[in-house]
Amino acid sequence: MTVNRRLVLATVVVSLLVLTAGCAMIFGGIDDETLDEDQEYDDLKEFDSNVTIEIEDGSIISGSEYRAVYDLNGTEELTLYRSTFYTEVALDIRAVRYWYPNGTELTGSEIHVDQGRSSTEVRVPDGNGTLAWTGDGDRRSFSIEPFVHGSYTVILPEGQRTTNFLFGSANPSGYDREVIDDREHLTWDHVDSTVGLQFYSARNIPIFVGAVFVVVTLGGVGILYYRRQVKQLEAQREEMGLDVEIEDDDDDRKGPPPGM
């Protein structure tokens, strides 16, 4: 009996550990190793905007990656999330860094970062410092909520554009656009709504135009060939006198019913 009780107790303990681990995976936040990953942010800190975000190009298999640097301007707590069609889910972040106003740096595990189901809560020791993190995005689109109000600069991947209305867009409106080293820079003086971008590879536009031209040309040739064949058939029918008989039949059918 004692052995059986110990076996039952061990089973219960293992089950609780598995259940706890599963809950930790869902609600337990981001581990310190992920928060402290290596990343470089000095180049983005040099921009004048309150928020600077650089998007790196993704591959066909994987999405894009972005780096974000926020001048907090008195904000000590941030609630990070991304909106879906149905709900809000916690924003996944990594390689988190915080700098005091005097430049002293802390890693993500040295500040308060707590991830739940619907948001990731970040608290910093001084709201006048600077916060940075890295996240994942989609291959041809990017969106982020205005966690900090102020001026924004978003840098697209090399060779990517938002200017063609069929394939690209940038919201909100009222931004300045500049291309530097083949990278499109979009700058807003003030943002208080979601930043949403759709972008495309500029080198694919000539390919698309060429494909449309080929399709239109082939379609035009096909239509001309079809009309030529129809005319040839009409000429053959006229030579055989088929059109006259058919027209007579048609005229008979179009006449009034018998007895009228």
C-alpha cells in the first residue's frame, strides 16, 4: 500500500509540474535569456524622432524582423499588444534594453517585463529614459500601436516601397517620405493611432508591368484571331447560301401565330 501511495503521489506531482509548465508557456512571460539577447540599437538612437523603427527584410519562409527604440518622455509603464480581428494579444519582444537618461544600460531581465495572454507589461525605473526591443513582423506588411505618442520614423527594408497604390500604403497620412541608401524613410511629426504599412519590392514592378503587357497582347491577338475566324465562317456560309435559308426561317418564326 505504501508503494502504491508513493506512486500515486509521484504521479500527482508530475501531473502538477506538467500542468504548471503548460500554464507557464501560455501565461508565464518571456524568459530572461530571450529578454537579454544581443542586439545593436545605437544607430537608431541617433535619430531625432521619439520613436524609431527599422524593419528588416524577411524571406519567403520567414517573416520580417524589426528593431524599435522609444524615447519614453515620462512614460514609466507600457502595455504592449497587437490587435487582431477578434481580440488583442500580447506583443512578443526580445533583446530588450533600457537606458537611464545618463546613459546607464539595463538588460531586459533587469527591468520588469511580464507577458500575459492579452498584453506584455513593461515598467522602467525612470520614465525619462529610452527603451528598445526587437520583434517579428510579416513579410510585406507592418503595424504597431502608438505605445508612446510623439514623432515616429519607420525605415523600410532595402528596395521596399509604399508608393504604388495597388501594392503599398502607409497610415496614418501626413508623413514625409525620403529614400536614403535605397531604403524608404517615413516620418510623422505626431502619431496617436496605429501605424500600418503595406510595402512591396520596387524591382518587381517592371516584372508585373511586363506580365500585364504580355497578357494584354496575347489577349488582343486571340481576339483578332477569333474575329478573323468568325468572318471566314460567315463568308463560307454566304457562299453556300446558308445564311439566306436561316434568315428566312428566322423571319418565319418572327411572324404572328397562325390564325392572326
